[in-house]
Amino acid sequence: MNGQPAPDVERLLQLEFEVDPVLTLGELRHGPRDPSIRFEAGGLWRASREVDGPATIRIAVASGGWHVMAWGEGASMAADAAPRLLGAADSPAALVLPPGPLRDLARRLTGLRFGRTDAVWPALLAAICGQKVTATEAHRAYYGIIGRYGEPAPGPAGLRLPPRPEVIAALPYFELHPLGLEQRRAVVLIRAAERAGWLQQAASMTASAALEHLQVLRGIGAWTAAEVARAAFGDPDAVSLGDYHLPHTVCWALAGEPRGSDARMLELLEPYRGQRARVARLIELGGISAPRFGPRLSPRRIDRM
């Protein structure tokens, strides 16, 4: 890589499965200007905090496999984790679909896997920013927090690391107000930062136990826990209950019903228990959306309230 610092770790990774990194890791990218991850033709760049220290990893398709390069103190750990990030622990074949459009969609999106980062705090940061607001509001708060309290990631990509939890834990809630978080979400985020080590224990639990563990903390409900479980643990069954659009989308795709509730969505997804989030993800990636009518959720500027 001419003019760029040599990676601290460089490997050729061979995987025994097909994977599309954009489809697989799309849920880790929070909006088009996410400063912690960037996709490019045939691969991606991602910044992370590993136990050994910060890292930036680049994964790109190469002759004979995937070319992995990593920079920073955590480079070796990030490179070691690359297979799991790309879905090595996932089992897409566990989803058995009857003949029809959904199975056709799954065959078209064969590169979709559920990867796992095993990192709870960064997933919680993004999820809490997204609680009960539009995507535009959530992304604005997320970018602002990383921009102000994060750090430059190692390597040549120009990415930024999410802030360390102890940095957020030390803030008064009103410091997050200008970045787009009202008191409620700000307090939840600070509370999660204070308990980040305890919350991280969920990474070693079963899927159901992990969801329960996360929801012990006040302010983390079913929606937030599911968002974290998919990103951090690669849970293919974690459905985000309480989402503004998802029930309508799933009910429209599976039953032709333009409006749906969480209860009806779960009823339709029940035949796919264990893989319900995978079905929902396939529907979303397939571009299926319910007809839109009625009022839409309007963005707000929290710092102007």
C-alpha cells in the first residue's frame, strides 16, 4: 500500500463459506457517515477497541481468500477475530424455508451471515442513540459523540474509535444535550457506561441469558437488547420489539397486511423461531416495505428544545 504505514499484522484468511461483508456487517454501519467503519468494493475498514488496545482492520477479497491487514496495539486480536466478524460462528443453513419468494430471496442473498464483534459497549452506544427517534436523529447523536469523545483509530483509514466507556461515565448528562441526546437517553448511556464491564459479561452467555442480562439495566428494553444481541453476539433470533417500521414490514411481507403489531409480527415469525431476526433481515435487504400512509415520525433537534 504505497504511501501508507505498513500493517502490524497481515494475513491471508481462507473461509469455508461464502460471505458478503457488506450484507453481513451492514448492521454495524450506522448511517452513511459512520466514522468507525467504511465499506469499499470487495471489503471494508473497521476501527475497534480490543483487550490489547485500539485497532483498525481492513478485510478485502483476494486471490485464494481474504486479505486481512490490521494496525494498532490490538491488531493481532482484531485479525484473530476476523472470521467471527464475518460469520464463522453463524449457521445460515439452520433457516429452513418453504418454496416461495422468501426462499428465493435467501438464495439470492447467500452471502448474508450474522457476524459477531463480542463487544457490548459500542453496540450499546449506537442502540441507545437510536431509542425512540428517527434514524437521522440517531446518526447525528452517534456521530457527535464519537467526534467529540472518541479518538483517531490507528492506521491509514482515518477512522475514529468509539469513546471509552469511562469517558462517557464521567460526564454530566447535560454535556450530551448539544450532541442530540435528551436527558432520558443521556442518563441511560451514562448508566450503561458505568456498568460496561458488567454488561460485557453477556458476551459469554447463551442467547436468552444475554438478552435478560442486558435488560436488567434500567433503560435497556427489548428493542435495545435485541439491537445489541445481533451486532455483538450475532444472534439470528433477536427481533427488535418496539421498532417503528419493522412490524409493518414483516406483516406486509409474510401476510400482505399493511399494518402490524409486535404481537402479530411474532406470530408470523414463530415458524422460524431461532432464526427470526434472519428472516426479518432478509425481508429488509430484499427492499420489501409496507405501503406508507398516515403520519410519519418527524425528526427533532434535541439541542433546540
